[in-house]
Amino acid sequence: MSLPSPSTAPRDQNGDGNSDGDGVIPFGTTVIHSDRVNLSTPILYSNLRDKTIVITGGASGFGATCFRAWASDGANVIIGDINSTKGTELVAAVRQATGNSHLHFLPLDVTSWASQAAFFKQAAELSPHGGIDCVVANAGIADAKENAAFEEPPDYEHYQHSPSDADGETAPQAPSLKTLDVNLYGLIYTAHLALSYLARNPDSQACNVQTPAAPRDRHLLLVSSIAGLAGLPSQPLYAAAKHGVVGLFRTLRLITPIKHGIRVNMINPYFVDTPILGTLGSLVLAGGGMATIDSVLDATTRLVADQGIIGRALVIGPKTAAEHARIVGLELDAADQAVWDVHADDFEQSDLFTRRIIGVTNLVTRARGWAGVATDIANKASSGFWRALGY
């Protein structure tokens, strides 16, 4: 399906819900999405106070940065991480610095369902109001050796013979997929549990684009990467996992606000100098443009604090001036901008296409009725009968 370019395609300018003759069909009013994020407006830091926020992978890097900042803003923050020593020390230090007693560390292995289930249960119990307002699915790794081994496999055509095997050959070993276990499957565990707990957050209301601030929230923030929107040489497993996160976001942003009143957003940072980048990554990117941890924090805080932002994704890159932005066809919201809304025209159009295909299927099914069901079953049974007879 060919989609018009967001930069050239006119929109529904008069707001009547009809296409303006360019083939771009407005998404309609059956979904709950906010408009493109206005990055020039102030961040609602005050709305973080007394919110209970859960962060996976919160003991270091980006997770730890968010923890420190939001704790200072008066949020109740519970972090989980596989590194218990670092997590415990971080919480103790931030408690002392902020005087905020509603900060906690819980051991967490995101690759373990039992560990995640226990983590969420304890987090809700530790919350002053007995619920969770926001879940940041952040835990991730970037294993350079694992990705390199995947790209350069051994010659499996020449197995080492082993007399212990019945067929006389030793089967090749499966590749290590820890990157997928943590970055995709672990995140899916987190998202699944988040949907359950957020939907039942006491005293919370279903998300609404007209409500930028409220005492309680229902917010799932997925942490992807620029590698979720484009290929990443030398990191095929990492890119595959982050593309999976984008796919999850594109689906949940459609259904979750309607079914559970939960707003779902995503961030896609460019390379940032955090431990996940590693020494080699830092050397490769030396002298080039990189995103800063402060820019990532600002983008994430905006999404967490503004409850009117629903179904949006932000890319965080190097700060750029108006001239550079103009050259590549971008429009600045603010001077020296580093954060950009992933203008979701393509999301909206492809989502609408999918809904129409399903709608056509439903209409055909309705028109055929029970007679169509009976006919299909009879045809299947008949073909099976004749195949059994050898025809």
C-alpha cells in the first residue's frame, strides 16, 4: 500500500471528517488519540507529584536518570532491576537527597514471568494509594558479541562428527537470543501486566485528550529506539527487538485507550551515551551527533506528566538549529530542538486500512449469515471425505 508523504499531503483542513481530495483519509472519531505533540509548551512537572511510577531497568542509565528526576518532583517511584546492589544503593542515595520516603527498589528479572508478576504485586502494595499510575517499560540490553555472532555464524555445512550421535553428526548450536529475551519478550511481559494494573488503578478515570493533569493516571510508556524505526548495522537482534516494540505500540495505541482507558506512548531515542552503548559504541560515534540524556529525560517527562498526550511517539536526536532542520524538511517547535514527534500519518492511514479490511470481512460474514458458515463447514468436511478415499 502506497501512502502519501506527511510533508506533502494536505490534511482535513476544514475539520468535516472528509478527505480534501488528496487521498489522505482522516482517522475519524472512533479512536482516542491526541494531536501532534507541541514541544514548545512547558512541561507539567507539577503533575508528577504523588503519582506512582514503576520503571523496569531503573538501576542505571536512562531508568536511573528518570528515577532521580521524578523522585525530586515528588513522585512515588518504584524501580526494578536485575542488579540489586546498584538498585539498592541508588534508592538509598536518592531518598537521602530528596527526603522522599516513597521510593523503593525491588529485584527484577524481566525475562522471568514469575519475577515480573511478583514485582508488580509488590509495587502496587508499596504505592501510597494502592495502585500504579504509570509503567515505564525500559529494561534493555545491547549485546555486541551476541549480535556479531548472529551476523557471522560458523559454517554449519561442515558439522563436527561425533560417534555419540545417532546420525553421526553434531547438530549446530542455536544462536544466543538474550537481546530478544530482555528487549522484546521481557517488555511484552511488562506491558501485559501493566494493562491489568493500570486499568484497575483506584480512583483513576479513562484517558481523555482534554485532561492534561489529574490526580491519578493510566499510562504505559514503551521505550523503543531509533533502531525501531530504521535498520541498525551490526545490531540485527537489537533492531529486530526494537521493531517489535514499535509494532506493539502501533497496535496498543489503537485498542487500549478504548478498551481499558489506558494511554500508550513511546520514545525512540537516538544513540545516547549511557552504559547500554558501551565503549565500542562510544568510539564509533565519537565526533558525531548524539542525543543527550537530558533531552531523553525531557521528552519522557513530557509524556508522563501530560495526561492529554495519547498514542504518540517521540524521537530524540542531537539538538539542531533551524537551518539544519529546514534542510532535511523538519519544522522546529522550539530553538535548538532535539525532540520530534513521529508524525503518525503513516500509522493512521495503515491502521485505517486495516480497520476497513476487517470491516469488509465483517460485512461479508454478516451477509452470508449462518448459511455461509454451514456451507464452509460442509465444503471442508466434503473435501476431507474425498481425500480420505484417495481422490
